Amino acid sequence: MLTTRREALALAALGLGAAATMGMAGCGGVQGATSQPASSASAPAAERRAVTLVDQNDREVAVQVPCERMVVLQHHSLDILCQLGAQERIVGVVDGWRKNLGAYMTTVFPGIEALPQPGGLSSWNVESIAALRPDVVIAAAQAPEDAVRQVAELGIPVVTVTLRGEGKQAEAQNPRLANADAAYTEGCAWALKTLGQLAGAEDKAQAIWDFCMDTRALVDEAVGDISADERLKVAVLANNIAYGNDKYVGCQLLRAGAQNAVALAGVQGNTDFNAELVASWDPDLIITQDRYPADFQTITTDPGYAELRAVREGRVVQAPYWTKPWGNPDTDSIALGELWLAHVLYPQKVDAETVRRKAEDFYERFYGIEFVGTVE
């Protein structure tokens, strides 16, 4: 029987192979991709080339890289492209970027507020997308299939990024995964590598992934041997939903030395929550997200939640924007969020100054701005 998180994840790591550590280092092209010189009719062969890749919804896509004009209709990818320094290549952005990412994006990406928003995660305006003359459109898992097909039929490549391995799922928001930790690690690695290739920033993509893996090693050293009976049960609640089995945040909790109270109750994927349900899960700690402040306000002030053990004991924490305890990972979910969670759970093992230094380094090196967030 596996008793520690380190033992539980060791088997997944064996199956992950170079693809997650990163299929980036030894492979010249995108995972599952072939490449050949671009024709002389396109951009100079020395600068651009044609690649064919299989995206994370199992679609084969041919695209010229690096792309000069990108429409990004998925907020994780928008954020990662900014880490890669690709802001000048982006000509259209997903609606709801401010709500899903945060106001820091206006500092990271000056001028983003003036950019067209030709669609969202699940609704697109095909004419508006076409009018932007993109070299590629980045789509979310839940993008409308008819619109994806119409855009592709116009000769515009569409690349779906889910930040998750194991291929297309029957329900985009409620996947069923054979190995969630491996799937999200591989999926985030693939997304970062692919976006780096599309943006002509392969070296920076590799540097970001190296940072992610360095942080994971630090977390594993600090909390990897915590046994199952010592781990706190944590519920992550955001935007009126709770995250159950096969969502990335459960992997984030496991790596940080906790258990997902919602998953332990048998919840698959996302579910709505109320005070009665949360009481039945009886978490030791509740985590909300600062991008959805109403959840924290409700849980800490609504009389309906007052008798929850976590509320009575003052163990409700609002995760800061830069930690990203989400259903699907961003790179900084791994690079910073897993470390922050380990600090929240076990401050005697991971101190605040270590977390702060890592966050400052990440923001300076990859976003190119000063880190102004708070750790505690």
C-alpha cells in the first residue's frame, strides 16, 4: 500500500518519460509533429517553417511557425504567451480574460484592453476572427466545434490547448483520466512547448519548464514523505463550483501534502456546492480564489456556513492570483502554486521567504515585471 504522496507519484513519474520532463529537450519539433521547409511563397525559409501537429483534442493541424498574428481564445494560453514574451504577436484575445486571469494582465500586456475579443471559451464569432487575419487561433477544450470547423475551412489553423494529456474527453470540464497527475504534467509541458514553437520562443519555453521542475523538486523534498493519515483534507471552491476527481487542483493538493476532500467524497470533475454539501465533506481547510472574491465573502460571512469546522477554526484561505489552483494548470500553477500550497499547509517545512523569492524570480524572468503579490 502506498502511504506517502512521493510513493503515489513515483509510479506516474516512471510512465511520464521524457515527454513531461520535458519532451522539450531532445525533440526538435512539437510533440507528435513533423516539420519541413516552408515554400518560397511564404515567409523566408530561414525564418519560418511548416509544422504538422496533433493538438490536445486529437486534431491534426498544419501551421507555419513562428506565427506573426495570433488570436488566443483561451486564458491559460494567453497567460503563457505573455510569459514567453509574445504579446506583439497577439491580435485578438478571449473575452473574460480579466475575470479569469486578473488585473495584473494589464501590466504584463500593455494595450490588451484595446484588443478585439472575437470570442470566448465556448462561443466564437467566426467573421470577427477571420477579419483579424490570424496565422493561428488558439482554442479551449470547450470551443464550439462548428465554429472551429468553419475557421479551419477558411484556411486558418486552429490549435486546441487543454493543458491536459490523454486526448479529447467526452466532457471537456469533467474529464475521466487514467492518471491525472501524469496527464496534467504532460499536458502542461506539451502546451508550453507548442506555444513556444508557435511564438518562436522555444528557448524561453524550456527555461519556464525547467523552473517548474525545479520548484517541484523543492516541494517534493519538503513534503514528499508526508503520510496519508497526516495530510489535511482540503476543499477548493471557486466561482460556485467545487473541484473533484481528475481536476488539476487535486494533483496540486496531493503534491503539496494534502488530500482533496471533494474527491474523497466521490465527486467527479466539477460540481456546484452549498453549505450542506461542504459540511458533508468536512474539510480541514477551505481554499477559494481571489479572482472570485464572492466565494470567500459568502463562506466567511453567510450564517449558513458558520458551523463548518473550517470556518469556526478560521481555516478559510483565499488563494492569490499568482498561485492558480485551477481545474487545468497554468505554468505558474506548477512553478509557484504548488510551493505556496505547501507553505500554507506546512509553514514549518516551507517558509514564506522561500515562496516569495521564487515568485519574484518568476515574475522578473518571465513576465518581465516586478512581483507585487503577497505570500501571507
